[in-house]
Amino acid sequence: TRGMLCLLHSVGPLPPEPFEQMVLLGKETAEAFGAEMRRCLQEQVQRRAEKKRSRSFNELLEVDSFLHEDMAMAVVDDGYG
């Protein structure tokens, strides 16, 4: 909730006690919303990082298999062996 603004709307006169309750409810709601947003964003970053790591690992495996294939094709029986 840092740097955020929460607007509360009320019509008519509002006694201090209900106003304080409304402000407290608004504050708690904003804090809970902020915490949930942070959690969701952190999970999204974590999923993206895992996906990127997995993709990088799979690309390395593909390069490794291509190298093995190239090396196998490079070995040619020249008849001396």
C-alpha cells in the first residue's frame, strides 16, 4: 500500500466511530489486496524463471545430441583399422 491512495465514499453526515471503522476496513482491504498482488506477481516471476531454466536445459540437450550425431558421422572407416 506504499504510495497508493484508497478513496472511500460516503453520503451524508458520518459519525466519527463509523468513519473510523470504514477507514480501518479500507486500510485492511488495501493491505490484503497488496499482499495478494505481491504473492501473485512473485509466483508469476518464479514460473517464468522455471520455464526459462527448463527451456535452456532442453536447448542444451538438443545441442549435445547434435554434437554426438556430428561426431558419429565424422568417424569414417578408412580401412586401416
